[in-house]
Amino acid sequence: MLTNGGCPKTMLSIRDALEALEGKWKLLILFALSAGPKRFKQISKEVHGITDKTLSKELKSLEANRLVKRDVYDTFPPTVEYSITEHGKSLEMVMEALHYWGLSHRREIIGKN
């Protein structure tokens, strides 16, 4: 638990994390890739509602932040697969915590179901 109030170093590291994961799609893409490597269309089908343009942009950003790796295979036509990196896998506990918080939040907002 962070207990140092508004420590500038803590605020900076949280800002860096939020910038790397900003938007509503990046964690969902990482979650989809956590089951194993996938091609672009597979990710698109699993992440409901994302456009191809947005998926392409988000994958490039995740790759730039070393959270996702893009592998191109020498086939015709070229085969491209995306996978989560070890650095990306370090977010598994964060994604699990967000999952449980989201369940709790949904119950709080919608009612006690």
C-alpha cells in the first residue's frame, strides 16, 4: 500500500504507468494475449468493439512500451503474430486486481446482486 501521500516520485511512477496503459483498449488487448500469441484478426475478434485502426494504433503503442512483441514469419502472405512480453506479463496481478475491483464496483453501482 502506498502511504507516502503525494510524494513526487510516486506520482511520477503512477503517471508513467497510466501513460503506458492509457485508454480503454490496452489492458483488454494484453488480457487477450495473455492466453498466448495471436494474429491481428484473432485479437480483433476477442476485443469486442475495437476498430482495426484503433487496434493497430494500440498494438504499436504496446510494442513501443515493450509490453507486446510482434513477430513476422517468412511466409506468403507474411504471417504476423503478437504476443505478450515478459514485461507485459508483469501486469498479470494488476489485471487480476482490476478484474476483482471491477466486479465489486459493478455490484456497488448496479446494486447488491
